[in-house]
Amino acid sequence: MRWPDEIRSSETLAPPAVDIPGDEIKRALALMDVMAGDDIPEDAATDRYTDAVSDLIVAKQKGKEPPHAAEATAPAGAVAHHIVRVTDRP
């Protein structure tokens, strides 16, 4: 609850008007066109989480052991390389 004197007009919250040059708008539109390309790989938009939860539910309904996710393996030496970089700092 607020007292009437604590409530302010929403007009004071609006951002101020800004003059945007036409060339900046053109560059922004060009950037959006480039970033909205259709060259996104098919597997980049796969919902693996929902698939895994669905598999878990089905396995539990059938009374089976739920499937375990394969553990991701880091490239050999990746962690050691970062540890050396951190410890070599003066």
C-alpha cells in the first residue's frame, strides 16, 4: 500500500526522446539481417533437456533404471594448460 503522496506519475518514468541518425538505423538493420541468417545448424536448436526428462519419465514408468547422460570429456591437457597459465602469473 502506498500513500497518495508517494505515487508519482508514470510520465516521469518514460525515457527521454533520442534522435538517431539514419545511417545508424541502417547499420543496425544490416546487423540484424546478418545475425538472423538461416545457416544455424539443425542440432544447435535441439532441446536435449526435454528429451532427457522424457526418457527419464518413460524409464521410471516402465520400472527400469533411468538412462544416464554421457559425460562430456575435455580435450587432453585443456585443464592443465589453464592451471599453468594461472600459476605462472607474477
